[in-house]
Amino acid sequence: MQTWIDEQTRSKAAALAPVVRALAAGGPAVQVRAEPDSDSRPADLQLDDSACATSEEAIAALQAAWPEINRPGTVRIGGIGRFVLDEVASAKKAGRLGGRVCLVTGAAQGFGEGIARELAQAGGVLVIADLNLPLAQSVARSLNEQFGPGTALAVGVDVGSETSVAEMVTETVLTFGGIDLLVSNAGVLRAGGLEDMTLDTFEFVTRINYTAFFLVTKYGSRPMKLQARFDPSYAADIVQINSKSGLEGSNRNFAYAGGKFGGIGLVQSFAKELVTDRVKVNAICPGNYYEGPLWSDPEKGLFVQYLSAGKVPGAQSVDDVYRFYIDKVPMRRGCSPLDVTRAILYCVEQAYETGQAIPVTGGQNMLK
Ligand SMILES: NC(=O)c1ccc[n+]([C@@H]2O[C@H](COP(=O)([O-])OP(=O)(O)OC[C@H]3O[C@@H](n4cnc5c(N)ncnc54)[C@H](O)[C@@H]3O)[C@@H](O)[C@H]2O)c1
């Protein structure tokens, strides 16, 4: 792998890639890969480094030169980098997502993994971003095998760390040229009543479920805003995977429910701020995914935890705990990643809605 001259040049290249993608004006079907300017191979469009000292100067030079060129294959900006434009495969172009770059946090397992698989099926190009990098790499590998090379990239991230989130966005943009759909899914659950909950645990849950949504939106919206500025037909989406616990309080689970309620306040506020940049922001509030590892892990899943803690009166087995929860759902089943992805696709395809929190709960939560 080639190395960048320095961090500043790399971040300049990341700031320019969405502009190159926007000027190419092919919508989500065009990707832009940025590489260090390490040799003098000719390019279809070459800009001299003297005209590109800052990102803004480089943007102005790009705009001025662009009308002369009809979607070049490679743009070289001297001293910064080479930008290689690629069309996504026709099978992706034909899908509902048409090659959109979709970044899903917490995509190594559970809802995130299932959502990433459904989005790839719908013609998306995926960034599998997770704290668990080996597991994220194995999900990305299997998507590349199933849907073709270049479908998925694995990125290690701690969504609670600002530098890590910034780096996740830079890596994504240098690889694909932008982010068209950001799914903020990574989340943690630590239940406990007032007498059990420690400040450390409360702050940990709040950091990952609430503060991290601010961080991923702050950095993830930057390439979206840039692309929208230079391509009038462009629109992007941010979707937070919230919870039914973001719509109704959860007994002895207030750290989780409080962060999720707060997430809806962020969704509504970000939606108002980003509407002028043509970035929609919505939340999906799923019911419980009983087949996923959070509930069904045989050692630390919630079913075994709730059974051993005696949380469900009279329950003798995991099946009894399962029945107790399923009885609360009018449609009498748990929520699946496909159910959630259908709501995400609604958000993407619906041009006239932002700032909403959409329940996907089989009728368990109904909006007032
Ligand atoms: N499972 C459910 O029943 C349910 C119901 C409603 C809402 N949700 C929400 O769905 C989302 C996913 O939940 P899940 O059940 O699939 O969880 P999960 O525990 O199965 O998976 C979460 C993933 O996030 C990753 N992760 C955790 N902390 C991270 C961090 N700091 N940075 C990056 N990645 C991190 C984990 O490594 C894991 O791969 C969460 O936001 C959760 O609140 C889940």
C-alpha cells in the first residue's frame, strides 16, 4: 500500500474526493478512489500544485478545469493525490440503492450485520465499521464473495472516540469518494435499576448510544455536504438505529432508554440543521431482535441473563422468557434486520420526509 506524504495531505485528499465525485455528476453510480501523488503517470485531468495550496484553492481549480473534460478516468492534483473514477458494477446500478455508499457502524454482528447484508442485496456498496475488526473483516469478505469484489470494506472504529470516528470517515472517503447513507447502529445495553447502576456504567452507555451519534453525524455529514454543494441533484441520508425504548421508558433500563430518547432529540435537531445541505436524518425504532446475539447468545444473551436474574416471574426456562416477551407483540414475532432495512430504504427513497422516528415493532409501539 502506498503511503501519504503526511496526514495533512491525506486529509486534503479526503476533502477533495467528494468534490471530484460531485463534478463527475454520475450520482451514486460513480466512485472515486484517492491515492497518494507518488509518481508522475499522466492523468486525464492534471492540476498544477501551485494552484492547489489549500483545499479551497484546489476546489476552485477543479471547478474551473472541469467543463473542458468529459468525466475523466483519473484526476491528478499535483502534490496532493490522484483520484481514480470508477463506475459501479451494473448489477449494483440496477438495485434499489444504485451503488450508494452505505456506512453501517456496529456491522460485525446482530442488527448491523443483517442490515449491511440487506443493503448489499439492494445494490449498496458497504463499509462494515466495528470495534471488532476481525469479525467486521469476515463480514466484508463474505459480502465481496457474494456480491463481487469492491462491494465491502471493513474499518475498525470505536464510535465513542472522536479521532477514531474521524479516521473511519477519512478511510471511507479515500476508498469510495463519499458516504451516501450513514447508518448509526452500534449500541450497547447495560440494564440496571437506580441502586445498581454506577456512574461509570451510565456514562459508558450514554457515550456509545448517545454521544457517538453526535460524533458520527458531525464527521459523516461532511462529505455529504461537500457533494451536495457541487452536485445539485445529490441528496444523502443519515439513519439512527434507535429502539422502541426511545419511545417509551424501560423499567430498570434507564441508561439505555434515556440515551435512545435523547437520540430522537438529536435526529430532529440534525434534520433541521442539515436540511439545507439536502441531508435527511431519521431514526428507526425497532422492536427486539430475539434471534440476534444480544438476546440469544447462549452464555451472555438477555434470555439467559433474565432467566438467571428471575426477571420474568415463574419462568423456568429460556423458552418461558421468550414467550413472556413475545406475548407483548401483537404480531407475535421479533423484529428482523430485513424489517429494519425496509424502513431504512423507505427513508432513502422518500424525498419528502426528515426528522422522523419510525417504529418497526410489530404493533408493540404505536405513535400518538
Ligand atoms: N437487539 C435488539 O433487540 C435491539 C432492539 C432495538 C434496538 N436495538 C439497537 O440496534 C443496534 C444494534 O444492536 P444489536 O442487538 O445488533 O447489538 P449487538 O450487541 O449484537 O451488536 C453490536 C455491534 O456493535 C459493535 N460495537 C459495540 N460498541 C462499539 C463501539 N464503541 N464502536 C464500534 N462498534 C461497537 C459490537 O462490536 C457489535 O458488533 C443498537 O443500537 C441497539 O440499541 C437492538
